[in-house]
Amino acid sequence: MQKNKNNNKNKSLSQLISIYSNHSSTFFYWKGRIALYALLQAMDVQKGDEVILPAYTCVVVPNAILYLGAKPVYIDVCADSYNMDIKQVEQVITKRAKVIICQNTYGLSTDLEALNNLAKAHNLYTIEDCTHGFGGVYNGIPNGLSCDAAIYSTQWNKPFSTGIGGFAIAKNNDISEKLSRLNADLIQPSLKEQINLKLLYFVKRFLINDASYWVLVRFYRCLSKHNLVVGSSSGGEINSITMPEGYFKAFSQTQAKEGLRTLPKLNADLITRKQSAEIYTNFLIKHGKNHVAK
């Protein structure tokens, strides 16, 4: 019986991978934000151009825009979904607008049909920010396949994790070709960085437990803030809008091996996350708090 369950999980995982590979080209990077930076370049975002994005997002998203000399145009979010208020989007579109970033807040998509229709009407690209949405679906379509391109994170707390890392997918052949050319300039991670990452894998696998979790997480964040370990964010990314040295970095063999090790756990992790989301949603409803409708 257990063997049949495992076969079903592997079949579901194979189907998910097949869907993505049949509809897009995939490019891996040292971090997910680099995937966004690369996509914006492939979409010809230049100095003075405008990129529309939700105001409720991570600092590394506008950073990728600023590093190209472009201007982030923030849209307030709706209280019922925490995603962009689409009614405000058309009001801010100017001749300098190039891209709309469509974020999966808490892993739940915004109204992608409305945003894609707006983008087509104004000749804009759309990028689906799936850093919290890998493994989810929107109207039966896997997250990331509704827009021109998408970015994903494989950071520590993501369903599919390589410690740090991320990838981009592109449905548009022109964007795929441009990404391939841009990737020739990627910086290769150093041996020191890869050894550092392997040590962090060891800590996560063998030293983190219920008692040690928050102590080690705080310690890790402190070290990464001062650039003493390979971190999700360096001090420069948090404190400055200047692109850190060595930012445009490639995915490493170390990350690839860790990804292959954790990939078979993806289905079980997604099931657990869905169950946890149900618990949160029911709690919020019970106590009369705002919750995101599914």
C-alpha cells in the first residue's frame, strides 16, 4: 500500500514537471531575485522605464528594478486578497511603463485575466511572481503559466528548496533567447560560497529542531546581514539601492544536488502546507478576522 502511495506521489510530481517543461523554458539562478533581474533585462527594461508592482512585497523585488535604473510604480493592495488593487493599475500606466508584476501573495494569485488584458491593451509584459506560489494553480493552470514569464524562489522556507536559489520560466521564445544570451554573463559561485552553503545544509538537516529553530534562525539572519555567511539577503541589499558586487550569479552544482535530494518531498510538503492554510483560514473566520478567500 505504501508503495502505491509513493508511486502516486511520483506520478503527480512527474506530471507537474512535464506541464512546466512543455509550456515554457526554465533558467536557474543563485537567487530568485536574480531571475527577476534577468527577466526585466530580457524585456528590455532600461533607465527611466516603469515597472508596476504591488506595494506589499519584498524589498528585493523593487531592488531588481532599481538596479536597472528603472522606476518601481507601487499599487496599493486590496484588503480582501492582499494582492494589487487592479482598479488602480490602469490609472498609473504611462508611456514609460514596460512590465506589470503579478504577485502570488501568500501563494494565492491575483486576477490574472484582468491584468493580462490590461497588459495586452497597453503593450506591456506580465511577470508572475510565484516566489510563494510554486505548486499552486490558478483556474486549473499551474502558477506561473498565465503570464509572459514567471519567477520562483527555492529559498529555505519554500516547498521546493535549494537553501538559496530561484528560477525563471519564459513562455515567449524571444524572451527565452534573450535570457540565454544574458546568462553567458552570469558569475559562477565560488568554492567558498558552495562550501558555506553545504555547511548550512548540514545545520538545517541535523541541528534544527523545535527547541533550536528560532535561536539558529536569528543567528543566521545576523550573520547574513553582515555578509558572514551565504544568506537569503546580504546587508547591501537591505541598506542600499546600489547593486551588490557579484549580484548576477549563476545556480551552482551544490544547489542542484540539494534540489534533487529534496524534490521527492515536494508533494508531501504541498499537502502539509494546504492543511496548514486551512487551519489559518478557519481560525481567522472563527475570530472575525480578515482572511484571503481561496
